[in-house]
Amino acid sequence: MSLVLTLVVGKKGDGTPDARPASAGTSAAPGPTEAPTGTPTDAPTDPYTEEASPSPSAPPEGYEARDDTEGFRIAVPKGWSRSTVDSSYGIAVVNYRSPDRAHRIQVYQVQEESPAASFELFLSDDTPKAAGFTPLGLQTLDDGEFTGSRLEYLADRIRGEPDVGTWHVYDERFVAADGNIYAVTVYGPDGDGREDELLLLNTALGWFCPPYTDCDAPPALY
């Protein structure tokens, strides 16, 4: 059975606004295709630094802004653990997981010259996929100021993660304010609906600031 990717330009068809990384730039720079996997180098016991500095706005209820030890800022749900995996390119791969490990936010730096090129390689036959990989749609989010793409897909299993049934994944790759390309990927069970993964993604992206870059806090959109 052949699978067809739907290319959508602009915002999601469900009317949910697409979050943008704070102060996102437009220049591309080399930046891994598929998120590296392996044995975490940090035990998932919250080795992040202190909470982000106070700002004019705050993440939505239940979330907190974190200044990660890899240098970037992000917002994740309170009480989530953190672990890292070494990467051959850029920052370490950072994983934030819910206490039951049924949801994960992953952040890493992308090696390809653009988000579109990164997804082209990821979706090619040359790149191994998770078991049961089923693409649902690929959005091009370029608008003249922001450069990025978002892939939505399902998978039967995610290596190193518990069996939750079918996984639902949003994978967004974008050019950040420092000119480098990053990925923020959100995983969760498809069986409980897809809105929770979208909220996790939009909140993480709305508060993302790349390593060692001054970014304004995002407006209070929640």
C-alpha cells in the first residue's frame, strides 16, 4: 500500500495556530536528520539548571520555562524528567519525559542545510523508520520570516519507550534566531487524542530560544 504525504502551506487545517520559536531567524545553517538514539548520558533525574529568569509573561498553567544545560530555553510540563543522548552534531539530544513515560519532548540540532532538506532525507528510503511508521502530513511553514517544516506521523513502537499502543508524533524542524536548525519533536499515545501533543509542541516552540541567544519572552497566548 502506498502512502501519500499531504503538503500544506501555512497553518494547520484544524485552526490551531502554529507556534513559532521566539525571535526565529531566517538564515539557514548546517545543522541530524533523525534524532539520534542510544543510552542516555544523564540519568532522568532533572539535571537541568534553575528555572528561567522572570519574564513579562509565563507559560500556561502546569508548565514551566527551563534554561537547559545545553544552553537553550524551553517550556515543558512541571515534574517531567530530563535525560540526554550524545549527538555527533551540535548540542546533545535532550529528552523531557512525563512521569509515566507516555509522553516525550525531544530537542536536538539538525545537520542538513534546511528543514525541507532534513525531512527529504528523513522520508527517503535511505533512512530507517520506526516500526509501523505512517506519515499523516508534512506542512511547510515558511512565511518570509520563519523557515520551518512540520511532519505528523504514527508509529507502532518507539525504540526505548514503553508500549502505549500507537504513537502519535509531531516533528518540527526550523531555523532559530541563532541561524542554526533545530528539531522539537513530541511523542504521545494516539489513543488519547492528538490535541495534547499539539499543545506540548506549541508551548515548547513558543518558549524556545536557541543556545546562548537573547530572546524576548513570548506573549501570553494561552
